[in-house]
Amino acid sequence: MGEEKREFCGIFGIFSPGDEVAKLVYFALYALQHRGQESAGIAVSNGRDTMLLKDLGLVSQVFSERDLVTLRGHIGLGHVRYSTTGKTAWENSQPIQATKGGKTVYVAHNGNLVNTDSLRKKLSERGFVFRSTSDTEVVAGLLAPHLGGDLVEGLAEVLPKLEGAYSLGIMTEERLVGVRDPYGIRPLCVGRYMDGFAISSESCGLDIIGAEYIREIEPGEAAVIDEDGLRFVQVMEKRKPSLCIFEFIYFARPDSVLYDMYLYHARKHMGMYLAQEAPVEADVVIPVPDTGVPAAIGFSQASGIPFGEGLIKNRYVGRTFIQPTQAIRQLGVRLKLNPLVRDIRNKRLVVVDDSIVRGTTTKEIVKMLRDAGAKEIHMRISSPPDMYPCFYGIDTAVRKELIASTKSVEEIRRFIGADTLHYLSMENLVKSTGRPKEHFCTACFDGDYPIPVPEDLLADKFRLEGKVIR
Ligand code: SF4
């Protein structure tokens, strides 16, 4: 919608003896495309030699059939990226490689490190030449000296130096590894494929190639896949599990499984709780597509108000790289959503969305529905007010741009122009996940950051009208 939070990256890796895996990685990246749309890359290994192809653009734009036939090997690592650290540039697209003594390591990263400045400096002093501004190259640079020895020992030595959120896919000539930071902020799971195994940011990446989901990689754990099969190694001490709760609210696909639950069901429960918390008399419940759909279905089922599709999404407009003209840009949200005017006119609407970031898009949606003749508009949001920025791999505004950090719910209601507005309570959001609050990062809502954030980064994003506010 132009103001939504954007996921940083998606990772997929596979080790399948006797197979050519490039096309499998390609299709899995397609399933993970929602996690990053600025660049895509695939590295493959045949056990001795490696090849890498990456570029800016969507998966469908980066790889041709001919490219995929050229990428030969039974080990593959793929990545889709949306940049938050390091500007959008070819060098920053992933996987990122580093070589040492004729050996190569490829790294694909989902998350964000908060201590890269000091690590970059130390690596530069040791003579490492950086080719990108991405924090992922820091990881590759730190791992490279360990390529001649035991990679798992190398991981146990290098990873504790990293501070921040990271789920990593790591590939060498002979091996594939998936690893999560000690807090498990970003997801990563493992599946079985034929005689081999695969790792994926979300289980939907396994489903699309027919791989069987095994389980999530635990915080601080590595899944090591090679000729000997799959083994799990706890390479770092597990800390308080802190999976990003926004994965449940809308980042991950509804058909993905996290904490043993389809996110579709968690989101439906969020909508049911919304209906309990803020009932209203209305004619129809409509979602803001696509992510508001499961919660709107839940609201409809719990309230008995019929579900309807009042807004139709133009699915492909966000995927063009052609800059719109000024006149087209001024259409704003209309570029992406089109109201079913005849179904909306004179109706009392419950409109369900997953979050409000800056508020400008919600305001445009409300106006569009009013222009279409809606009699009443009752906004229901399936998460609490979003008040704090993310430092762990999600592109969010600085704090002062988050509307809930400076306005009360009533002020937001007036700003967006709705008749009523209600945000889901933290208590019922957490209940919808089936897990206790202690298993999540909920910092967007309560400022309780599980991994310490350096002062300068905090100050940057927390500045509210000249003052640093905590
Ligand atoms: S700060 Fe927010 S977006 Fe970032 S990991 Fe925590 S809950 Fe997720």
C-alpha cells in the first residue's frame, strides 16, 4: 500500500543428491517473493565448483529458463531481498560470497545486525576487501577464514560475535547450513526432499516443491546438511525465544506454519477476538486485501455479519518497474485497490486491516469507501497500535512517523475519517497465536526490545520533534 512495513528477505536452500536443484530453488523463491522484491539470487554447487547468478528485480525477471539450465549442481541457496541495510545495488543482492584458499562460502541473510560498524572495521583492518555495503558481507567475511577447517566450529566461533536478528542460509562447495540467532527473531524451517533436505524461511517454500516439513530450526541452532544427511547442532546458547509477532500478523503467508500453527488460523482468531472486543451493527465485513482477509473472515464468523469483498486488489501493479506518471501516481491507493461501488453504496461497513503504520493509506481507503457511498465505516485492526520502530530486519518508519506514537486512538480515528476505530488488544493478539507472550518479540507495540539496540541507532529512530523519547 506504499506505507506498509516491509519484510527484509526470504531464504531457501536445498541439498538433493543426484538432482539438478536450480529450478527447485527458483520455484521456492517464487513462493517467498512476498518477503523481498528488489533482488533475487541463486548459488549452486556440484560438490566441487560453484556458480552464482543474482540481479535486481523479481524472481521472474532475474532468471530465464536458459539461466536455470546453466546453473548446475545438487546444492542450491537462493535469496529474495528487500533492502533496509545497504542501498539497492547489485553488489548488495544475495547470496553474498567470500573466498579463502580456493574455497567459497555463500551467505543469504534474513534479519538485521546492529553491530556491523565495529565488525566491518575489524575485518577491514585484517585486509578484507568489502564489495558491498550489506551487513551480510560481514558474516561472509568472518566465516571465510574457517573454510579450510570445520565449518560448524567456525560458526560457533563467528556467530556469537554478531548482534541483532539473523536467520542465515550458508552454502560451501560441499555443505548447506541453516542457522537462527539465539533469540530466533526471524523464521527458518527444515524439510525433507527426496533423498535430501531443504531449508526455507517459511514452510510455503517447502510446500511448493513437494518437500515435507520437518520442523523449525531452534534459536541458536544450526541445521547442517551434507553427504552424511541432516544433523542439528546447538551452536549458540538459546536465549529467550523472540519470534517477530508481525510474522503472525501479516509478514508470513497465511498458508505457512509457525509455532506449529497455520498463520491463516491465527489471523482468523485475531478477527474473532476483534468482533468480541468491539462489536458493531453493520451490513457487511470487508477486508483490506490480501492480508486482512483471514481476520475479516474471523470477524464475520464471530459476529454473524456477512463477509464480502468490497475492495479488489490490482495484483500486478506493484510488480512493474515502470515509473508511473505524476497523474497516475496521484491516484494513490486507487492504483492498487478498486472498490465494488454497487456493493458498498448505502452499506454500513466493518473494514478489517492488519495494522496502521503512518495512517495515510488507511485515510485514503476510508475516503475511497465514502466516495463509493458507504453509509458507515468501522475500522477494525488485528494488532495493537504500532508505536515503536524495528531494528531487526523490518523496514519501518522512524518513530515520529508512526501515527500511534503521537496520536491517541480517538485522534487516529478522526485523522483517518472512520466512524469507529478499534485495535486488537495485546492479550487477545497473543492468545490468537497459541503461545505465551514470552515467546515473541512485541517491541513494535511495547518498546520491549529483546536484543539490546545500540544508543546511536535508538536515538536515530526515536527522535520525536528534536527530543529522544523512550
Ligand atoms: S520490532 Fe516489531 S517488526 Fe521488529 S522483530 Fe520486533 S515485533 Fe517484529
